[in-house]
Amino acid sequence: MTRSDRSDQEVKDTVQQYWDGRAESFDEDSQHGIHSDEQHEAWLSVLREWTGEPPQRVLDLGCGTGVVSLLLAELGHDVTGVDFSEEMLERARAKTERTDLSVEFERGDAESLAQSDDSYDLVTGRHLIWTLPTPPKAIEEWRRVVRPGGRIVLIEGHWDFDDPFDGYEEIHDDLPLYDGRPPAELADFLVDQGLENVEYEPLMDSVFWGREPNYEQYITVGEVPE
């Protein structure tokens, strides 16, 4: 993979345009939205296990249309969702208004957060890190906003498709983790970025995705040092 001459901001602008364009149909995909009671309960179960006793102060990064944010709020956590795409955030806010849950949604850059130091108990992100031009900078920021002893919880995957995703043809070489990573490799990366006690667990049951996953899916969790 050879990095182009594009600036990080140019890469991020392309990523934003892509996800703005995906916002309207995002939840229709069974891998993104929640389409059954069984799928809903499965996600609640895995998030309950890895996020801890509520209420935790949670920063859900790359929150998209608020799928995970709302699940976390349903578990009793105090949730703020952040995304680079205003189109996604508009749908997240509208979705939340149709519930009795409370989630704050803000536009922001996962690699340069406006949040204060040590202001959250944990950061969550689902299929986010592969979209970032500077993942080490992102982890540094996430560590900054999470209190010592808090956690970073990532739902990620590993794919090796022959062709880049539509919309990512020009920038996939500018994204160091574009193809995702096997869980052990991402765990090593998180350790290299200073997280401790990193664990991971497969999420290969079709109930999570509404169909059999066509690539490796998992959740990985690391702790911010005390």
C-alpha cells in the first residue's frame, strides 16, 4: 500500500461525502440496522457484557445513524454519539426522537475530538478504524478522553476483497487499516498504542448481521492505563 499525496483532510472529505451518500439507505442493510427482536437482543447482550454496569459515560465514535448509541442508551448508559457525516447525524437524531431514550449527537472528527481529557468511562466504535487516515492519532485521542482505567471497545472485521469499496477507489491506499485486520493483529496494534489487557471475541453468529457474515467479525476491548 502506497500513500498518495492527498492530505488527511482531503481523505476525510472524501470519506464524509461517501457516508453522507449512504445515510438514507444505511439502516436498510441488515449488517448495519436492527431488523428483528432476536438481532436487537443479541446486540444488547454483547454490549452489556463488554461495556460494564450502567451508567457509564460513553462516547460512541463513528455513530452513523445511532444504532449502537441507542442500544447503549437502552442499557442505561449516558451516551454521546459523534460522526463526521451530518447526514448520518440527522437520521440518528430523528430516530432518537421516536424513542424515550436520550442521546446527544455531535459532529466531530474521531482523530481530533472536542471532548475534554478523562471525560468518559469508555469509547465505542463499530467499523470505524478502517476509515481513518491516521489510526495511531485516533487511538491517542481516544485514550485522552477516556479516564485512566476506562476502556476502548471496538467492533471490527477483516476482509480481503479483490476490489475496493465503491467510493473508496481513490483513497483506499490512504487508509492504513483499510482492509480491516485479523483480531490478533488489531489487538497487537492497540497494545502498541498503549492499551492494556486487550481481549477479543468473535462475532460470527448470523444473528448479529442478519445473515451469515462474509468476512471475519469480532469485538475487541482494551483498557486505558491507570
